[in-house]
Amino acid sequence: QSFPLVLDTRFSDIELREEEGIPTEEFLESCYAIVPVLDKLGPTVFAPVKMDFVGNIKKINQKFITNKEEFDTLQKIVLHEVNAGVAQVRNSATEALLWLKRGLKFLKGFLMEVKNGEKNIQTAL
């Protein structure tokens, strides 16, 4: 099965801000752009991954929308939660970011397997 992967929003297009880090809004947009790709890869096989992925994006977004100016970068969100002593609390934006990073790493590994010629989805996973 082949399919074109065309993303309007790409991680590679995000401009890092000197000293401040990764812009939250652009990062979340890039994450949301991956969700339809998961459906194309396999709606059944990737359902748990998609649910986890979307849940973590939403947790970060919920923190972001409480103060878009203060939390305009991911680093500012994490530092705020670390200073407030809530970074390790279940459902914190920091925890969600950690799991989102793991999900992205997993997806990258899977796509590399497919790119390198693996035809069996289970084997690639």
C-alpha cells in the first residue's frame, strides 16, 4: 500500500526562537497534522496510538490556552510547571509532552521501517 504523505504543517518549518525555544502553537499544529496520517496508516492498528497522541496534544493545548502569551514556547510551559511543582503530576502538560515525544519517536521508527522496505505492518511496529 502506498499513499502520498503531504503535510501542510511540518516540524521542519518551525522556527526556533533564540533562547526561548519551540513555539507552542506551531508545534501543536504540526502534531495535529499527523493525526490524519495515523488513520491512513491503519485506523484499527493505530487507534490506540492516535488516541494517546490526540490526548497528549489536547493536554498541552489546554495549558497553552490558559495564557497564550506566557506559554508561547514549550520550554516556558515546562519551566512554569517545574517551578510550580506540578511537572510530574499526572496529566500535566510536561508529562503530556514527554509522552507525545515518545509517540513521535515511535512513529518515526515505524515509518523508517516502512521506508526501508518492510511490507508487514506488525513487523514494522
